[in-house]
Amino acid sequence: MTRSVSIFGATGSIGQNTLDLIRRDRASYRIVALTGGRNISQLAQDAIEFGAEIAVTCFEDALPDLRRALAGTSVQVAAGPEALIEAADRPADWTMSAIVGAAGLAPGFHALRHGRTLALANKESLVTAGPLLMAEARAHGARILPVDSEHSAVFQALVGEDIAAVEQVIITASGGALRDWPAERLAKATVKDALAHPNWDMGQRITIDSASMFNKALELIETREFFGVAPEKIGALIHPQSLVHALVGFQDGALMAHIGPHDMRHAIGYALNWPERQNLPVERLNLADIGSLDFAKPDETRFPALRLARDVMQIGGHAGTVFNAAKEVALDHFIAGDIAFTGMSALVEDTLDAISHEIRLHDAINSLETVLETDHLTRVRANQLAKTLQETPV
Ligand code: NAD
Ligand code: MG
């Protein structure tokens, strides 16, 4: 029996790894929608190879190029945020949410309404609107499976366990490219420095977020939202080898660790084959060759993102929405060269503070519209505050 699949963010790092797995078992899948951005040649090539029903670029001005690239094929073409939603409204048994940023939220929401499976790589969805997304899944009898490697690891460690017996959930962090840099040097780190990730090969934005520890900060909140574990039970641990992805501690003292290669095809493949396990084309680890695994406490002074994430989890409500949007704006400004590497956490903290005087952060989020309004307001404020940061010499 073939399964229908849609991939949002198909041209990205997660999207391409997903297609790599599907390509190996081509006859088992029927591709409904593939979406991308400016990389039209990749999108068109994949749409043709996999016989997609529709290919969508999120950029309206890229539609003529996409149309040209797919002329004479049976693939339908569309462009823009509305088209992404229409594509998500087409039923698929399994949908990969791998757009980067809050832009991934709405398509994921719509895909849940078919009551099937949403494989969630887009961590921003849970950080921005966790309670809503989980409620939407419940309301439609849909299942969300984690694709972030740490959350896939926690999910696997919890199979057959009672969540009430969980004492702690620890997600690991490689520490990113700048792990050992002293504070003064961090202030001068460039985009190129932040992109030199020691272990994982990922999209540009998440790689910089790894260097700033904002990626781990988002993942702490993602853990809270996905598993419903109390904030004080959730922690991060520096683990430079990135082989232990997460550990779940139980009330009898057992600590279940998930160990695996740093290859996203493991977590993607687990979500694709769940509840079964299938043979995956990933490296088999030889622990005797590896010899030792190291762990250390993260430094929240040099990397304040983790401290901010704990504050956000304690506040709840809209704090995650603000945190994520402010982080996205801060990252844009760092990439553009407007603010220093260390300016990112300062900007996020200042934005959280500014917004807390404008809206009641603690209030539970009750609709996608409010989330999008808060997201918008945050981006306006963060951009204003970024200007003042730019004027402050580092
Ligand atoms: P990427 O930058 O490689 O790819 C992003 C995809 O999203 C591309 O297809 C791009 O065209 C599309 N896109 C970008 N902006 C968009 C917009 N505004 N609207 C619609 N589509 C847009 O990113 P990635 O590394 O594959 O990461 C995707 C998601 O998965 C992120 O949320 C990331 O945090 C998460 N994730 C990635 C990894 C990894 O190893 N790459 C691991 C864990 C989680
Ligand atoms: Mg991760």
C-alpha cells in the first residue's frame, strides 16, 4: 500500500534528507505537495523526480520561474503563503513540517486537520503556539511525531513508560562552533565563525542558533510543549560529540540515554516508519572506537539564551511566541551585520521586557490569530530595539 506524503520545506536540509529516505523506497510513497523558497531548480527537479501533484514556492515573484521549470509536466504550480496553506489542505497520510521559522506554523496547523501524521522538524511551531498545536492535533485525532533529534530521542526513551514516573528530561547540545570562546571574543564573532558547526550539517539559521545556544533554548521550550513535562524537570547538557541526543531520568534512578550517529535521517526515518523500525542508511556507532563521551554544564553567562528559555517556560502563555519572533529578528540583524553576536540575546531579552509592558504575557493563547498578532507586534518592537543596539558600540 502506498502512503501519500507532503513535504513543507522540501528544498532545505531536513526536506532533502526526507526525500533521500523516500527515494530509497520510492514505490511505497505517493508525493502530494513539495514546497520550497528561492531554490526553484531543486524544487522543480524533485517535483519531477517524485511525480509530485503540486510544487509551491513561498515567494510569489518566483512563480514564473517555477512555472517555466515545470512546463510540460503534470506538476501543478503555485506560490505564496496562501498557496502553502492550500497545499497543506490537500490530504496526505504523512506530512513533514520542515520550513524554517514561524512561517512553518500555519501549514502544519492545516495538515493536522486531516487527522493523520505530522512529522515536526519545525520547532518554532511548538515554541510559538505549542498548546494550540497540541490541542488541534487532539481535536482532529492527528498525531505529531518529533523530528528534532533530541525530541525524537526523548520520544524513543519514553516508549512504554509512564510520563508521571519521569523525574527529568535532559537534552544535549554540542555547544556549537563557538562553545569554548571567551565572552570578549564572542562579542566579535562573525556569521562565518558561527557557521562552522563541529558535528551537524544543517541549514544556515539553525547552525547560527546552535552557536548562540538559541537552538537549545528553543528546544527546551519544545520539550516542555511536546511532552508536557514541568519546566524545572527540563535541562540541557553540553556534550561535544553529539552522540547521546537526550536522556530521560525516572523516579527509580534510571537514566535512559538515546545514542546514535549525528545524522538527521535517523530521527526523520523513525518518524517515517513509526511505530515500526526499518533499516536506515545511517552509520552504526562503534563505541569502542569512540572510547569516551564528555558532558559539561552549559555556561549561561556566555550563552544567556538558556536562562531566557527558562524564564519563558515559567511565564508560559505568549512568552514563547515573543521569544521566537524576537530571536528570528535578532538573527536577521546578526546575519545582516547590524548587531553583534552577543547582541542577539540582549535584543531578545529587551524585546521580552518591552512586550511584557504591552500585553499580558501570562495569558493563555487561545487562537492562531492572537499568536500571529503577538508575533507581528514582537517583530515591530524587536526591529525598533535593534536600531538602538546598532547605535551602541560593542
Ligand atoms: P533550511 O534553511 O535548510 O530549509 C528551510 C526550508 O524552508 C527551505 O525549503 C526553504 O525554502 C523553506 N523556507 C524558508 N523560509 C520560508 C518561508 N518564509 N515560507 C515558506 N518556506 C520557507 O532549514 P533546515 O535546517 O532544513 O531546518 C528546517 C526546520 O527544521 C527548522 O525549523 C529547524 O529548526 C528544524 N530542524 C533542523 C535540523 C537540521 O538538522 N537541519 C535539525 C532539527 C530541527
Ligand atoms: Mg535538535
